[in-house]
Amino acid sequence: MKTLYHYTFVVISSFIFVTGVQTQTANATNSEQQTAVTVKKSAALTPWANSYKLEGEKKYEQATRAITPYLKDIKTRELAVMRIAWLAYLQGNYNKAIKGYKQALFINPRSINAQLGITLPLMAQKRWRETRNYLNTILKTSPWNYTAHQRLLVIDEVEGRWKSMTNHAKALTQRFPDDTTALVYLARGYAWLKKPQKAVDVYNRVLLLVPGHYEATKYLNKHEKKVDD
């Protein structure tokens, strides 16, 4: 916890005044520290918080077991199911993760979180068509969901759909003009479509936003002089 000590020394003759301020500050600090300890103890006793702690330690099976009590309560079941699916994904158990996210969608068919979640194990298994279907479903209800668009760009690139990727990235940069990820995909698209001048222009925008960007710098060092010539 950050503690800010601020003493205002006024030119007065009373030593008692300064001593009193210091004493009050010390008491306040002790009180804050006691509160912080109480909060930490409470958080440590929460199974959900403990699950996050175990995940951070890469103890995924233990993190999963910590969540299971929440499956019994209808109010927390959906969240618990999604969290267990996420932990399965982290362990590389993609089929279990897919099954878990489908269960979450059964509980709440409108859940964008679950629809996005299921695309992760699907992409890990290179099931691009199914992934695209889920992402397009999300865009029907949330047309400019950034994560969905970003994952569609990844699929376009993997499948070599350069024109689709370029058009998609261009539309995304119009909505998110300072997003370097979308700009990089746009530049890559132009490069694959053999439009080096446009690629150079976009990579220069990337460098403006992220000085020293590795991919942009590498491309420009190789192509910028050729374009000028």
C-alpha cells in the first residue's frame, strides 16, 4: 500500500502542534495497515480468489478444484463453468474446454464471453471454419466487437485470404485509428497484394504510434528506398 506523508510546517512557536500532527498521522497509518491486513485475509479465504492465485502459479488442476463449489449455486454456475473451461484451455485440454464453453452457452445462449471463449480452443485445433462461425455470430449482436474482428484477421492470414484481410483491417482501422494491431494487418495485406507504397505508408503510421516497432522497421528498411527509387 502506498502511504503519502504530507507535513505542513507553519512557522509557529508551539512544538506540541508538530508532535500532534505526527502522532495523528502514525495512528492513521496503523489503522490503514490493519484494514489492509483484514482485506488480505478475507481475500485469501475466498475460493475464487484462491483459484486466481493458483492459476498464477500454474497449478491449473488445483485452481479448477477451488472453483467447483461455485457450480452448486445457480447464481455462480455460469461463471464457474466458463472459468473451468478457461483453465482446461490453459492445460491444453482443448476438447474439455470446448465442452465447457458449450455448457456455458447452454446456460446463457447470449453470452458473448462464452462465444469468444470457445474460439480459443477451436483456433488451437485449427478448426477455422467453426471458429469463423462463432465470431460471425458475435458480430451479428455486437458489430464492432474488437476481439472478434482481431481473431477473424488471424484466420484470414492463416488461410491466405489477403484481400479479405486487407479490407477487414482497413475497416477496423477506421473505427480504431490508433490500434497498431489492425494497422500491422493492413500493412501486411498491402504487402501480400504487392502494393508496397501503401504498405510503407501504413508501416510509417505504425512507427509513429510505436517507435522502433520491429516488423515495421524491418519492412521499411528493406522496401522504403526501393519505393522512393
